[in-house]
Amino acid sequence: MEEAIDQPIQLSFPLPRSLDTKIHLRLTIKSKVIMLFLTTVAAGEEDQGIPMGSFVYALPDKYNPSQPLSTTIYSVEATLEFTTRLARILAKKTQMPVYVGNSISFANTGLGGTVEEEMEALKRVVEISLDKLQGIIKSPDALPNGTGSS
């Protein structure tokens, strides 16, 4: 990617299988790193503070591209697995270092946060994030000097 996007991308969309809760996403794209922050807000709770969730750093592994490396910077047990998985997926797909902060709560989903509900939310966040990152996704076989392998 030659240049960063000056303004962060901010949007919200419904939490899958929830009636009144939205996921708020803030995506910041810099020349060498991507930062993604996620949280949920239910109707009627817009003016309440939301506790910080997990914060994870992931980067592509040039020796094993299918398994990005990740490090937990701040851990909250309820959000750690989702955050780590999301950071690793984005690092693998974009071939860039990624910081992910996540305080999504699945308490307002239909069944209170089953594996299926979490995976559906993860899929939706990945879809939306990758859509916004289309212009910067690097080819897995791209070399550091910007040329592709032949």
C-alpha cells in the first residue's frame, strides 16, 4: 500500500441474531499497519460506558504464511478468543500487521452467545473489514520490494 487513508472508517451494523444490538466498527489504515476496534451497543445503552475488551497484535509469518503470529497486549477472557482469531484472519488476508481491540458482547443474542452466534458475527466482521480493505490487500506471493514472484 502506497498511502494511508487519512480518516478512519466508522460504521455500524446489526449483531447477527440480535434484535436491538449493533456492532460498531472503527477501521484505521496506515501505510504499515491496520487498526480495528469493535464494540456492541444495545438500544437504550447508547450513553453508557462500555468496558475495554481484549487487544491483540497479529502479523503475517513470512516463513509460514498460513499461520500468522499473534500476541495478546491486553486480555479479557470473554473476548480474547474472538479477538485473536479476528486479528490472525486479517493479518493472513492482508499480509499486513494488524491491531484488533474488541469489546463485543454476545449477551443480547438470541441464545446468549453460542459458538454459532459468535462465528456468524466473526464472519460478518471479516466480510465488512475485507470489503473496506480491498484496495490494500497484498498478494501472498508479493515480495517486500513490491514485485511479484515469477
